[in-house]
Amino acid sequence: MATGKYERELRGILSGDIETLEEVTKTCDEREKEGYMSILDFPFLVVRAGGSLGMDLIAIRGEISFPVEVKSSKHDVIYFSDEERLTEQAEWMIDVCKASKVLPLYAFRIKGRRGDRWRIFTLDVPELRKKQGVVKRTVPPIEKTVHGNYTVRWENGMPLHRFLAFLSHLLS
């Protein structure tokens, strides 16, 4: 799953670190690069979050903030039912974020692909306000199977370059 390497990579992207941005966009097309580079105009303050059930990163920018859980895999699907801890973590994030009216994000980094390797997902947190609600309606949710298990399909997520461009437009 998530390694410190990919947490640091996403932290560099969200905080507008030019070296990280240049590295992750080497195999991206021009539209993807433009989306990534849009973060330079209004970067996030990103801090690492700790804890056994907790989130990996907290990203803060203007009127919006997100707790972010980072996942990585060489496979394009992550089944939370494979690890009970993942389901417990998702449920905990929903509870904590519901109380604070904050939208949690999952960032899925696929290994061994070219172009934009990151996809963004949300969890279902009701009664979000203003811009948090707009983001929730725009970013795809983590899927649930007929048995109620969370599943993250990389191809169904919002590409990170589109997410960054969307936020730049939303918060400008």
C-alpha cells in the first residue's frame, strides 16, 4: 500500500515543490502538465499526519482543507476487504470528518504507468458546507460492493491534474 515515498511525492505536488512537479510530469502530456503546474499559483500547506488509523497528510489552502490517505499499488484495484484495517480506517475517517464537516480524500498512486499516475477519490460525508460540498459532488466516491466493502478502482478516480486545475478554478 502507501509508502513514505508516495506520501512525500504527493506532499511535494500539493505544496508546489517545483522539483517534484517536474519529476512527476516527465511522462505527462501538455494538458496534464498544465494541470499539475496550476498548483504553483496557489499551493497547499501540507503537513504529515500520524497515527495508526489516521490520515497520511493534511492539506490546507485558503477556504478549504482535506485529510488525505495515500494508497499505492501496481494493481489497478484495491479491495479493502483484503485488509480489515483498511475498512476500519475508512469508517473512522468518515466519523471524524462528519463531526468536523471536512471532506476526506483518498489519493491512489498506481505504479508502472506513464502520464498522470494519481487518482483522487472521496468518502461519503454528509452535510458538507460550501466549497467542500462542491468538491464532494465533483470528485468520485470510493465504491462499495454489494456486500458493503470499499473498493478503489484507479480508472474511476479523478486524475490529479484535473483535480488541481479544478481547485485552482474553484478557489481563484
